[in-house]
Amino acid sequence: MEIIVTSSALAQHLATLRQHGKKIGFVPTMGALHEGHISLIQEAKSITDIVVCSIFVNPTQFNDPKDLEKYPRPIERDKALLIAAECDVLFLPEVSVMYPENDPHWEIDLGDLDKIWEGKHRPGHFQGVTQIVYKLFQLVKPDIAFFGQKDFQQVMVIQRMIDEMKLAVQLHIVPTLRDANGLALSSRNARLSARGIEKAYTLSKALRYIEQHAHEKEVHTVIEEARLMIENVTGFELEYLAICETHSLEPITKVDDEKEYVVLVAAWLEGVRLIDNMLVH
Ligand code: PAF
């Protein structure tokens, strides 16, 4: 695996590969890799010729400085996992590479996607995400970029940026990986105690409950029941839980049996903010 730290070296390396007709797949990450990330690498390997993974803990998407500070950075372990997964290129830039002095101000119109759920609870988060993903897309120029369904709203936001800015990249969404008890794999899980992990199982249980009962109960009833499942676990603090339209992410009050929806949830546990989602067919 090539490890590249400057944008010029990355551009040069990829330009040569592109000239040889190679299709470039890109997996942007913030490191602290787990099997969910590796499944993105594997998916990328199965449909592209060269897989580039970036590891960059992007400061502009953290609205809470403490969260940025605490973000895990096990870089040697990450490198070993990427080598084992046969990733071709790791791009590992310093903050000064991605945000040079006099970097222009970034603001993109994300419509309501920036104002609801994650956008509401983490002001400026999606501006930071789009800013870094745009910069990375410009450097890597991938044919296909791979993102996990775990960050459902993030995927919608990036698709919107691609459409608005007419970027020549295709998004490929990979289903969320879960552990044997249903917990969605996330780098943040590493900050939970063993007891916390056990409590966290309730989040996906509540989503599964909604998924199973959304067609037979009133929306407000099923949400209320799932809310209680979460809030009855000591230490959980629910931020939001709703059944939403899959494109606008607007919450619904009535299920149309012909349509697909997504249940979105965010909750705090042991000082860790957990998010998850599940499709309702
Ligand atoms: O999902 C993430 O890990 C990050 O938001 C991303 C897409 C790598 C941008 O920093």
C-alpha cells in the first residue's frame, strides 16, 4: 500500500494510474477503522481497479471541540487493517495540507438537510463535511466514492452537493454493518464501557421494533413505545427518533404502505453521541 501525505504526490500518483485506464474507487474516513470501513474497502475493490482510502480527522465538521479532541486516532492499527484489506493507496494528510492558510470560506446551500436532525443538533457539521469531501474529491477525482448507510443524512447531503455542483463522481452506498447484537459498528463505540455497549444494543432494538410495527400501529404510538424502550435504560438521553421520508428526511405522521421510509435516531450514552437508522419497507 502506498502511503501518501501531500496533495501533489497524490495527484501525480493517481494521474498515472488514470492514464493507464484504471477506475478509481475512494473511501473517505476519519480513521479508527472497524469492519464497517473494511466492508467499504472490499466493496470498492470489487467494482474498481484502484482503491484510495483517506484518513483525516476533519476539524471543520466538529461543532464540539471536546469531541474533536477525544476522537480516537489509532493510526498504526488503521494502517495494518488497510494493508490486510489490500487497499492500494492511503492518503494521510496533515491539517495544513487540507486547510492551508487563507483557505476560502466554504458555504453551500443544503436546503433543509442542513436544518433538521443532525443539521439541527450539530450546527455547521454538514458544511464541514461537504467542505472536506469536496476537497478530497478534487484531489482524488474518484469514479466512485463509497459511503456507509450508517450516516444516512450525510449520504443525502453529499448526493445533494454532487448534484448542485455537477461533480463527476458516483456515490455507492454500503449497508450498515452490525455486531451480533445489532449494534451499528462505529468508531465512537470504542469510547463506551463494556456495560455501555450492552446498553447501546437497545438503540437498534428500538429501530427494529419500529420497523416491525410501523405498518400495524399509529406512527405516534410506535415512536412513543420505542422512545420508552430507549429512555428506560439508565444513562440514555434521546436527541431524536422519527420515521422520515427517505429523500427529504421530513418526519411523517402516517405510513403509506406503498412507500419506503427511514427511521432516524440519535442518543447520548456515557458522553458518547450514537446515531443509527433503519429502512422501513
Ligand atoms: O463519515 C466520515 O467519516 C466523515 O464524515 C467523512 C465523510 C470522512 C468526512 O470527514
